[in-house]
Amino acid sequence: MSRYALVFALLISTAACGQQEAPEMTDQDAAATAMGDLRSPSAADARIFFANLENGDTVSSPFNVEFGLEGMDVVPAGTEQEYSGHHHLIIDQDELPALDMPIPADSLHVHFGKGQTSTELALSPGQHTLQIVLGNHLHIPHDPPVVSEKITITVE
Ligand SMILES: [Cu+2]
């Protein structure tokens, strides 16, 4: 049930944002302040990557995916600690979700809120894209965002 509760909470918060009249904005900082910027700063040398997969790889499903993170710490969702976050796996998306609000939670935006650094993934045969985004204690990408290379793999 917790995933549904999270989705519901996100829908509510998105709806609430949509109802607010956006003030006249002169620059990005003003906009972020007006919206209540809940992003956390990322470390300057932060790097996120697939530790066991490369762009162009062919795998058979199910397969293991290992998340690599350097320069920051992996902590469970809800843990507010400087220069830390948890992994989100973005599957088959042309564009990243909004980088200034909680990452959606569904089968193609998977949260690893217990601080997991790997997962077993089952995907249909064919080409798929994978990308990792680090999120803070509130599931919001950092500033600047910590985003991996987007890789394309072939599932046999
Ligand atoms: Cu999350």
C-alpha cells in the first residue's frame, strides 16, 4: 500500500501546486524561492553511474542493475543528511521528470528508498533505456541534479 500512498500524496501535492497563482518571475532563483525550493545541494564532484552495465549492452531478463555513486552518500528516503540521497531508476523515458519536485513513483520511475544500491530488473525483450537520478530525503533531485548517463540496452 505504501507505493499507492506515495503516488496519492504526490498527486495531491502536484494538484496543490497547480492551483497556486504563479507570481511574476524575473529569474530562476525568484521562481524557486516562490515555489519553496526543497532541493538539496549536491557535491561538486558527485558522479552517478551504472556499475555493471554499459550503453549498448545485451542482457537476458531478469538481470541485475548496480548503481554507482561517488562523492555523495546513499541513505534511506526520509534521512536528511548533507550530500546524500537515494537512487531512482528511470526506465524508457524520453525526458527526465521535473527536477525541482518529487520524482513520480510508478513502474517506470522506481524509488530505492531503503538505500538499495542494486536491483533485479525484469523487462520485455527489445531495446530499453535506463537512467539513474539521485533524489534527496523528499525524493527531489539535487541542485545541480545528480543524473547518470542514459544507457540503451537490449533485452533478449
Ligand atoms: Cu525516492
